[in-house]
Amino acid sequence: TQRGFAHEVNFRGKPRVGTDFNFYLYGVNDRGRLTDSGERIKEGGFLINGSGRSVLGKGWTGAANINYLSTFLFRQAFTQSFNEAIFSAVNSDGHVQKSWDTYSFGVEFSRHQFFQSTLPDDQVVIRKTPSIDFHSRERRILGKVIPVWYSFDSSAGFHKRREPGFITRQFTDRLNFAPRVMAVLQWKGFSLAPSYTFHATHYGSRKDLSGSATATETAGRDLYRQAHDFGADLTMPSLERIFKGPKWLGTEVKHVIEPRVTFRHVSGIRNFREILRFDELDILTSTTEADVSLTNRLYAKRNGTVQEVLTWQVMQRRYFDPTFGGAVVDGSRNVFLSSTTLTGYSFIDRPRHYSPIISVLRAAPIQSASLEWRTDWDPLFKRITNSTVIADARIRQTFFGIGHNQVRGTPQVSPNANQLLLRGGIGAPGRRGWSAGYTGVYDFKEAKMQFATTEIILETRMDYYDPAHHTAANKLIDYEEAR
């Protein structure tokens, strides 16, 4: 094009049974985007995607997924997908593992890159080179009177984290061992599952706070973290009732109400702000909390089969330690394991006695239509702070969808957002003939269309001659796609 040459390479192979790989490269030698002043702003770059897997024998398997992006500016300038344009993470990992009985052993290499903006160095890079993991899922050790299960997680590896204003050592060692014991007590429909986990983690380095809440460098001193994690999950008898359903839904409809209460107490973590952050293992905090959850389910009986057509879960978490053992930094965005397991949106920017009320609604009343609506209602602000809803439907060869995303929190936690998604089209992938589709995203906050794309596709079959059998075959070897 007038911007320059674009190069694309796609190479796939299957050298032997149980082994395959794929390599993809896309790049643009950009002459530059012409501005009104006559200056050209170059936005070129390249990306690499590679994947492969192999059965190595004797229970061993290997897999890799390699992704590299030269600059985030290149992705935003030349991608043809809205989702890809706003997706700022580039993840690569490779592992070799073996599983037997209840055990699993593996060696992993990974690199996670998170672009914060289009500026060259505004990114967070987390690397594991390598990490050795040894796990065991629940293994029954007692069962005559009370069933008891034992499991554990363990890992050892070298890690590195780099972000603007902060960088760890090239190889920061981390050792972790977490054995867990769980039992189940049942009585007249009630089920109580108490558990205890001992977390022991050693870090070869720590954040150098120097009297402040934030750190710009690491200290050479080791750090040892241990925590006692007590939990109890109480499942109560569900309430059920069967109704006569409408014709469009089914002959019978069953309504099920499932109440649940969970308690957790984690103690012993007093140096949270000094802990280096590499993954979810490092955001465990001291806490005393209880969850109350109520789930409604609707099942419909259609032609002799039962399908779940609606699920609505409402839950809230009560914090008896509002500072999480002193880990909360007032006025800043705090990300703890307790909050990430509850909702995908951050909400802790001060000591909290309770979480937002989380509502998750999923509905599929008919096979050709679905709805999902997630909301966070925060009693602290007395409003819905986060809401995401999307609905899709298909009528024969016509499909359409609508979605809306809104964020109304505090500036310290996340910027506000108000966006509308529209998509639709006609046709189906994998079928010969014409098809068309449209996707658009409108931003009410910016009062402009952020993204829009329209595609018209013609898919045909190819005929080929097989000289080995000397017959003309009308076999499908691939789809030719024209856009």
C-alpha cells in the first residue's frame, strides 16, 4: 500500500505422529502515516506467533506457545480486529510435564508482557526461567469415619519483573510449598468442608521500601513468608420446585435455589508490601472473611432431555479485617487474591469491611439466543460500579448481538468507561457461498465510534486431480476465502 510492504509467513508441520507445530510472522515496513504538516509518523513493526506440541513418550508431553510483539503501536495501527487492538498482553510459555496417579511434575518457561501505552518502555515484563512445579490433587488418606483428603502444591524457579521505575534481579529465586488437608462432614443435606493449608514461600530478594509504601528497587535480603490458611465451605440443602412450563421453554421447568456460606481465615503475612509480585501466588494476604452466596437455577425439560436455561448468582464478601493485615495502601489500587477470586474488577482503594454485591446472570432460553450480565453494586457508593452485558441471537443464517460495558468506580482504581458493542451478519463459517458481517464499538464517553469493520466473504471449494489413483476427485482440500 502507500504505507509500504506487508509481509506474512505461515509455516505448519507434522513431522511425526503426536508432534505438530505452527509458525506465523506478520510485519510491515511502514513508510509512515502522513500528517497534515507533511511529516510521516512510522508505526511499523512485526509480530510472531508460534505453537507446537509433542508426545515425548513414557507419559511425558511437551507444548509451547510463543508470542512476540515488537511494539504495541504496530498492533494498534495495523490490526484488523478490535479485540486484538485493545488487548495489551503478549504471553509466551513452554513446558514439559508428566502426570501419573494423583501427581503432576513439570518444567515451565514463560514470558508475560503487558503494554501500558504505545510508548516504547511503558510496559511490564514478567519472566520465569525456568519454574519447576510438582503438584498432587486430592488424595484420600482417611475414610472410615470422616473422609479426609491430602494435596499439595510446590514450585521452585527463577523470576524477573521489569516495569517503569522498578526492576528486580535478573534471576530472583522463589521456593514455595503448600500442603493442604480437607475433610467433608455431611448431615441431612448439609455439607461442611473444612480445610487447612500451610503456605511457606522463600524469596531470594525483597522490595526495598526505605520507609515508604512503594519501592523503586530491590534489596538483597531474603524474605520468608508463611501463612496459616483455615477455610470452611458450608453447602445447605437446595430448595426445588417443578412447574409446568410454557410451550416455547419446555414441558416442565424446575427451579432450584442453592444457598452457600464460605469462611476463610489467613494469618501470618506481615510483610506483604515487601513481597515481589510475579503471579497470583504473591498476592496472598492475611484476611478474615466470609462469603454469602445464593444461586438460582432454572432447568427445562425438552424432548426428554433436561437443559439449564438460566443461572443467577448473587454473592457478597464480608471482611472482618478491613486492612488485610496492614496490606492496604489507602488511596491506591490494591490487588489481593481475595478480590481477584471474587470479581474481575478492582475495588479496594481503602480499608473495606465489605465487597460490592456481585451478580452474574446467564440465560439461554432457546438454543439460538443467549444473554450474560455481570454487575458489581457497591454499597459504599450506593450505585452499580461495573456492568457488562452481552446478548446474541441467530435466526437461520442471520446473527446479531449487542453488548454494553460501563465502569463507574474511583480514579485510583480504574478509569471510567461507557461503551456499546454492535455486531451482526448473515451466513456461517465453513459453508460455501457469500457471507457478511459487521462489528462496531461506540464510546459514549468520547462521543465517537472507536472501531468498526465490515467483511464480505466468499468461500468456495477446490477440485483437484489425484495422479496416484488416476481419478478426478471432488475432494475438499481447503477453503479459498476472498474478502
